[in-house]
Amino acid sequence: MGKIALTLVIIGAVNWLLVGLFEWDLVSALLGGEVHRESSMLSRIVYALVGLCGIYCIRYLVADDRRARV
């Protein structure tokens, strides 16, 4: 269950990265809806930072968790 939740968080963060950098919403493009979002520069910076953190979290998804069980 934890890996599924982390995967969804990473997908959401990458979507915010795309919104922050390109004002383009991947989830809306795939599922229907408004794909272009207009937002302030400050909110785009926050979206991009959230996206970069999500990319960083990929390491936790693929990390060997045997150390945590010891």
C-alpha cells in the first residue's frame, strides 16, 4: 500500500512540475478537462518545487527497504 501511495504522490508532483514549468496539466490532458492553467509566477515556482521534490522521492520508491526491517 505504501508503494502505491508513493507512486501516486510522485505522479501528482510531476504533474505540478509540468504546470509550474509549462502551464500544462498532464492529468487533465489524459482524463479530459482544461489542460492549460494560467497562474502567477510565485505559484508556478511552488508547483515546480513540489514537482522536483516528487522526482527526488522516486529514490524511495525503488530503494531497498531491507535496512528498515533490521
